[in-house]
Amino acid sequence: MEASLLLFTSELCAWVGPSEMEIIVIAVGTIRGQALSAAVNEYKKRLSAYSSVSVRELPEVPYRESFSESEKERVKQREGEYILRSLGKSSYVVALDPRGRELTSLEFAHHIQNLMVAGKSSVAFVIGGSLGLSQSVLERSDLRLSLSRMTFTHQIARLVLFEQLYRAFKIIRGETYHK
């Protein structure tokens, strides 16, 4: 019985319904650059056909490279406080973390579908600032997800996340999407 929940069938997709899940992207900082902003908005628009989508941009705490490690840690803690205040109490939280679990696009789609089947109505994806996420945010997360072993700016990470969310919903619905 449990294995049947993992199958991508039109009956299952119709049952869970595209509007039953809210996707929230909580990001420290803003997108800079018109081309990158346009690409993120395009995938956000495409994704909105499958799910409610919102973005909460939080302020970056200023710092300098000359800061000591403890000063940088305090910056992450302050940003972490902003993030934790932005999270819903019942949200399933996915922290984007370079040390997190790597998933293929198909595995990611399975994970999203399993969350829908389990009745998770709100999923928050958290993207930290240039120093990363505080320990308190990582501890609050239900999943630590790595987009790649490569390092991305938080702006590029947002674009990759939106593209992969869109791809996941296309897979779940059994719709074609180029490879």
C-alpha cells in the first residue's frame, strides 16, 4: 500500500490537487539584476499554475570580510532570527544547505508528492544570506537540501530552486518537460 503512494498517476495527482500546497520561499537578500529577476519571476509564474507561491525577502545584516568569526556568527544569528519569525508554526521547513541531502529531480518530485499525500499544506524553503544559515534555522528544518556540491550565490540558488520546484510539479502531474 505505501509503495502505491509513490506512483505518479493522474488519479493521485487529482486527489492531492495542485492548490492544496503552499510554497513559501524565504530568502535573505534581494535579487539583483534584471535578467536574473526576470528568470526567477518566469519560473514563479509557471509554478503558480500548480501551487500557491510566495516569496518573503528578508533584510541582509551588513557585515565586512574583516569581521571575526564570532562577529560573522552573530550576523548569521540575527538573520536566523528574521527567518524563524517568518516561518509558520506548521510549515514543513526545507533549509538550503551545501552540507544537506542531494536529490535528483525525480527524487525531489517524489519528496514533494509525499508531502502532499501526507497533508503538508505549507512548505517553506529557506535560503540564507552570503554567510549561510544559523544553527537555529538548521535545527528548525525538517530537511536540509543541497542543490549541488557546487557553491551558488543566494540569488542563483533561488533561480535553481524555482526551476526545480516547477520541474517537480511537472513530473508529479505526468506532464512533459525538457531534460
